[in-house]
Amino acid sequence: MPMTKMSTKMRANTDPTTKIGLFGIGLDAYWPQFKGLKKRLEGYLGEVEKKLKRPGIEIVNVGLVATPEKAFAAGHRLRQADVDLIFLHVTTYALSSTVLPVVQRARVPVIILNLSPEPAIDYAAFNKMGDRTKMTGEWLAHCGACPVPEIANVFNRSRIEFHQVTGRLHDDPECWNEVDAWIDAARVSGIMFHNRLGLMGHYYNGMLDIYSDLTLQCAHFGGHMEIVEVDELAALRRTVTRRQIASRVAEFHEIFDIQPECPQTELERAARTSVALDRLVREHALGSMAYYYMGTGVDENEDVISSIILGNSLLTARGIPIAGEYEVKNVQAMKILDNFGVGGSFTEYYALDWNDDVVLMGHDGPGHIAIAEGKTKVRPLDVYHGKVGRGLSVEMSVRHGPVTLLSVVETGDGRLKFLVAEGESVDGPILEIGNTNSRYKFAIGARNFVNNWNGHGPAHHCAVGIGHISHKIEKLGMLIGMETVKIC
């Protein structure tokens, strides 16, 4: 089922508008000397603004900055506008004193756009102009690359981190795809900063690698951790009506491939919990959740937790990723991938197929059914291995084609970093055990993938999304100050 169909059905909170700052630079001494130059450069800036515009993105264009006075005013305006990212379009030679105050005051990441207005100067036509003043004006309209070293020098000496996109204003997909990736990374950074992550239950006893410093998560990503009680979910479940249960069972039949051996009573039990979960998410405005609970000794709580998988799978496909085993780091990775538009399913590798040189990966519990290969099956299980209870579970493979794996790694020196790998989800036999299961092939081979991945010390869970987006994750890491390691 396409992600676009499911992701719009329910959102726990409204994604914040991403604000992108934009300014161009020039030298005011040129304006009286070269007629039409300023207007021409402003036209370049207008073209950039058009290319940056898209739904959910607000462009704050402070215009062409050509004096220190205008630079200070532009910096104040961008700061007041609360922009997330600045694009500096270098239109012609300009003094670095007209750049530094803007970026210093705004205090957000800056991308230098070094864009040529044409693929090349028309040398023959240029040299036939005859009027050297006009020739100089024409030259200045093409010399945007000139001040970039000066700007880079001043940024470095001022300890201002910057990034560059070099290319052409028109007909340069590589250049504008890179710009798109920066905007997408800024958008995801803003979503993570405002995200409300629910924490329900506790860690799986003894699973030391997934224990995480919650303050460290907030320090890197921002956001809010909302602790919610299993008892609250159980109480909400009592209020669910028979009509709501019937409606949700009908939805299950529409979305899932319900296997004939699934008892109607189990479908209704899962439906009751699913409806209650939706209400829990709404009332706490959650954008993601990590959970685990044994539920032993309290029958009602055990009944809730053992009927949660279908409801959590629906939420995950609707943009509210749910990670089992209280895997906070991994639900962050799932949220990142999902907001890049590629899914983000909970997984781990468990075996190697040496005959086909593939890595077998999957997990019990919820899956991201919007990125499944075909319709996700629902099967009954007599036992949830390593956990309490029995009930329904989902069985799916991630859609065949390119995939990206992402792990949020907590390092030994008390920081977070991204660990990324790109590969392919490939066809072939899987284990039909009522869990998510996929076969992945990597360019470096299964042996090197496992050795290189393990060498960075991630937790044993990771998130998987469709498509190759490591370049976007790297840019997100740059924006929020996190190292990104790509192994393939």
C-alpha cells in the first residue's frame, strides 16, 4: 500500500512549518557604475526563491545585501523570523563585511550557493561589446564564484560552520537535488525538535545495549519525552464501544491480509486496543512512542500488551512510529526515516544466508506496513517468544528495491552518532513465522557488512526505509551536530 495513502489518514501532531532564510550579496559601489546590474542580480535571487518554494516551506527573502548596514538589518530580520536554515546566494563579488553580520546574528546553519547564471560566458559576444564599462558590468554578472574563498576564510576564522552547493542556476539537477536534500534535512530537524516521544512501560530486562540516556536524546534532537502509563491505555480500552470495534475490524480487513486461522475474538481484542491507542496518541499529542511491558500479575494490562501489534502497525504507517522493547534510540531513527518519506520499520539482523550472500533481517511486533512488499499478513501466534501472552502478529517483507538502514548509536564518550548503510531488499524465501522478515544484499557483501556495522557498536536494533537517502541523513547530521558514518 503506498505510503501517501496511509500517511495522511492520521497524524498525532501538526508538523511545524520550516522557515528558510535567503539573501543575496553584492557591492553597492557597483550600482551607479553599471546600469542594470543590481536589477539583474535581484532577478537571479528571485529565481533561487522560486526554486526553493514548496508546500510546508516558508521562504524569508531579505533581498540583496550590499552594505554593512543592510547586513545588520538582514541578520536581525532573519533572527526575528526564526529561520531554520539560511541560503546565501553569491550573485557577484561582495565584501565579506556584508556577509558576516547576517550569519552571526541569525545563528543558524548557512549554505553558500555558488551558482553560475549560465553554463559559460559567451566569449565571442562578450569581446565584441566594444564598451569596456559594459563589458565589466557583464563580467560582474557572471563572477559569483569570486568572493566564495573570502567568505569561507572569514567564516572559518569566525568559527562559523558552513556548507556549499556549487553549480548552475538553471538546468543542473545534481545541484538542485543537493539543495532539496538540505531543505529536507532542515525540515526533518525541525520535526524532531518539536516531536513528543511517548515512553510506555520499561526496558526489556537485561538488554543493556538499548538502555539510553534520555537527556542525551533531547540534547541532540530536541523534542519532549512524555511518560505514559499502561494503566491509562487499559482504562481507555474500557471505553471503546462495540461499534468502534466493528469499524476497526473492518479496517483491519481492508488494510491487512487476514489469514483464515485468525480467530474473530482475537481480531476484536486487537481492534479494541487499536482504538484505545489512537485516543492515547491524540490525548498526549504523540509523534512517536517506545514501549515494552510484561503485564504479569495484572490480567487487564497483559491483555492490553498482548493485543497491541496491529494497532501499533497502523500508527507506524500513519506517521507515528512505534518501537517495541522500549528502544528509544531506534524510534528516533524510525521517525527520521519516516519524515524523509521512506518509511522506517523496526528490524534487526538475525542470520546470514551464505549461499545467496544476503543478510536476513526482521523482528516481532509492529512493522511499517506502508513500505511492505504486497499486503501485510496477519497470523495468530500461540506464544510471543521471550514475552508474555499470545495473539495476532504481522508478517511482512520490506518492498523490494533500494533500502537505507539507520541506527542512532550512543557512543562510549557520551554522544550520539548516525550509522548508515545502503543496500537492496531482494526477493527470495523468508521465514513465515508471523514476524517482519526481509532479505538484504549489500555491495560490500554480507561478511563485510556485519563486521563493519558491528565495529561501530550500535544497538542490535535498527530502522529500515525504502530508497537510498544516506546523503540526506548526512546533511541532517551536519545541521544538528551529529557525526554520520556510512559503511556502504
